[in-house]
Amino acid sequence: MSKITNATEHFAKLIQDQLERIERMKAEKDFLDYSKLDKIIIGVCGGDGIGPVITNEAHRVLEYLLRDEVAKGKVEFKVIDGLTIENRAKVGKAIPDDVLEELKSCHVILKGPTTTPRAGDPWPNIESANVAMRKELDLFANVRPVKVPEEGIDWTFFRENTEGAYTLGSCGINVDEDLAIDFTVTTQQGTERIARLAYDYAKKNHKDRVSIITKANVIKTTDGNFLKLCQKIGEEYPEIKTDDWYIDITTAKLIDKKRRTDFRVFILPNLYGDIITDEAAEFQGGVGTAGSANLGKRYAMFEAIHGSAPRMVDEGRDKYADPCSILRASVLLLSHIGYQAEADKLEKALDICMYEEKKHVITGRADGATTKEFGDYVMETTERI
């Protein structure tokens, strides 16, 4: 019975934590209005592996595009170190306390990839820095656009960031050597706010369809609630068509040329969103071509969607790392804080550099451009737009 008692006490603590989180969500305020700030502080957090190299390049490009605003004191960049796997392992935390304090002093954060320990790694079993940051800063919406105009693909994914299987991903329990249990979470408040953000986006951007993605036929309670709550929000937007799909058939339909062009905006729980957005990114050239926004009401974080690639560092190839994903994230950052003209200019420059001219091509090796050479190419191209 001691095994059951221990597991029950563990589960009770998790439930209490989630009930407290719900109360915090009920008390949260409206989204931060960047236009009313005297100064916007952009944190630049390199992470580890190739993260510092590509993030530094995006920092250079952003400072170049916002140079007038920086000179006027309207924008300030703050470099934040300390989110390396070595430092996180040393203190035994996903985000060291001093680093978290610095992150919270910013309004938006540009973040490089970070290493997450897995079984067999030499690191302690600390939580993903991404997952921890999303929870600590309440970045409940992961937004990833994917566009391939010649294929008729124009997708925007709204992945719930703070619930689902990931929110308690490091809080499972080994009842004994034979039984391990993990947990998944769905709340009314968490689901309603991601759904409303997705429908508001669809309305403002003239998208006529929102697709809710679950496995509610099998995961009946949490996925079932997610589906019903999203559908209820959808009823407030009668001009937008709402449909729902199971995650397995959705992955198939994304490669169906006859059906994939029907999709516009997706709402997904955390795990499904993580998987399917990587699949979707392949259509426009892979995860290195797509950026990601993580939005909350007070904070926002923008990042590359690929990993930290420690092997490139070990092999001395980090100076050839592809910065395109974090540069795409920089487009989202500029748009989010109200610099749409600069966002449009950077997006067009990336399209030219990546797909049209391709004067400098990133290969990840010495036969291609360095990260800095590509960054210079992007900045030079913005001047021709």
C-alpha cells in the first residue's frame, strides 16, 4: 500500500499546483500595449550549442533595422547569458534564478536553442528550459506560420504552450520498477485563451477557417474538453468556419495536395502542436526555415524551432550554423512590438536571400557561407527593398 499512498500524495500535490495556477489565470490582466511603453527592452538569450552564434546574428540584424529607435532610446537590447546546459546543470534548475530575474526585466526575449537532457545523457534530469520559460512567463501560445505560396500553403498554428502532456512532463512518477505514470492537463481557462487568440487572429487576418486538432475519440477527458471548449469559443465567430480533425489523420492530410490547401488556422494541444509544426515546416524547407513566437499577456519570447546541435560545436562547425529560423522568429518579434514595416522588410529580405537570389548559401560546413556572411547578406538586401 505504501506505493499507492506515495503515488496518491504525489498526484494530490500536482492537482493543488494546477488549481493554484487556474486562480492565477483568472486574475491575469490584458495584453501589454507596447505602444504605451517609453522603452521596449529586448532580451537576447543565446542558449547553448549553436544558439549563441545564430542568436548573435539575429541580434545584429535587429539592431541594424532598429538603429534609429535604439539611438532615440525607444528600444534597448539586453544580452542575457547563463542559460547553457552547463550552468543549468550546475544549479540543478531549468532556468537559474538570476537568469530568470533578468528575463523578467525584459518585455520580449529573443532566445536561442537550449539542450534538454534525456536518458543516457551525462546531465541531471532537469526540465526543458523552453517548457520552464513558458510556464514561468506564462507564454501560453506558441504561434508558427508556414507559407509556401506556389503550393497554396498558408498555415498558422496556435499550439497551447502551458498545458497538455508537457506541463507536467518532469513530474511523472515511477510507482515501482514495473509501473511509470505521466500526466496531462487541460483547463477551461487555458484552453479558452488559446482558442480566443487563434480566432481573433483569424478574424483580423481574414482567415476563413479554424481547425481544432485533438485525439478526442481516444483521449476522451482532456482532449475531449479541449475540443468542446474550442468549439464553444468558435460559436462567437460565425463568419469563420470551424472544423475538427484527429491528429493522426491531420498529419496525413497535410501531405494530401488536394486537401492541405483547405487548412488555414490550427488550434492544438501542446504535444500534437510540437510534432505537427515540425512536419509543416518541412514544406517550406525544414525546421531551419521557420521561426516561432511564444506569447503571453505580459511577456513574449521568440525562438528558432530547431535544436542546439552540439555536434556542430564539437566538430568546429558552429560558425557555419544556419540563422534563418531565428531570423524568421525576429520577423515575428518586430511585428509583435509594433514595427511592422521593419518586419515586412526583413521577411522580404529573407525570401530573397533564401529562395530567390541565393548568393550566399548556408550548408552547415566550410563549403557554404558562415553565419556572419549570411547575416551581412540579409542586412545588405534590406537596403535594396
